Amino acid sequence: MTQANGIIKSCYQLGLLSVSEKGVPLSSLLGWRKREGKLFELNHGVYK
């Protein structure tokens, strides 16, 4: 997980991680925050 954090921080403006409820404590310890609100998918130039 710490290696993934480094890659994401150095290569991308935004990193998203999907975890189960059991994985929340670990992701929280590594600085990941739960996203509140809606998420949208960009599919062939159209937001869905």
C-alpha cells in the first residue's frame, strides 16, 4: 500500500481506491479519506 501511495502521488493528480469495510482502518492509517458525495464515470465523453 505504501508503494502504491508513492506511485499515485508521483504520477497522478487524483487517486481512487476501493476498499471493503474491513479495509477502511488500513486505508485511513495510510492517509486515504472516504469520499462523500456522488461519483461519475466518463464514458466515451459522456458523464454517467
